[in-house]
Amino acid sequence: QQPATVEKVLSDLPLQIEAALPESEPERVILIGTGSSMNALLAASDSFSGLPAELALRSPLTFLAETGERRVAKSLAIVLSQSGNSSDTI
């Protein structure tokens, strides 16, 4: 069951990403997660390769540290928490 579920999620991902994007294209896409969520984002990162934007993979704490140094106004942040209870991600 898991391989079929993963295959469906990955095949639907590009359409879901396109639907979630704002009308103006972001200059940067930031994937944010920790632990197994970070691993899932890393596995899915190839799905973002067609986007005309810089792709970054960050932990929540690294992302927060960078926001003071770099503008994120034209960025799209995708935050993943496998459990939905990760205090770092929330």
C-alpha cells in the first residue's frame, strides 16, 4: 500500500504545487522541515526542478535565522510536519 500511496502523491505533486503558487512566480521556494519531514522534502525536491526559482531546503531554525539576513517577500515557503505536532515547524 505504501509504494502506491507514495507514487500517487509524487505524481500529483506538480499539479498541486502549480495550483498553490501565487499569480506572480516566486523568486525562491523554501522547503522547511525536520527529521523524517526533511527527508520527505529532500525526496520530493526533484519535483520542484522545473520551477523558475531558486530552491532551498532548510530546517525551521535555519529558516528563521536567515529571514533577518535575506528578504523573503517573493518567496514561497512549503512547511512539512509529518505529525502535525512539531513545535519547531509550528
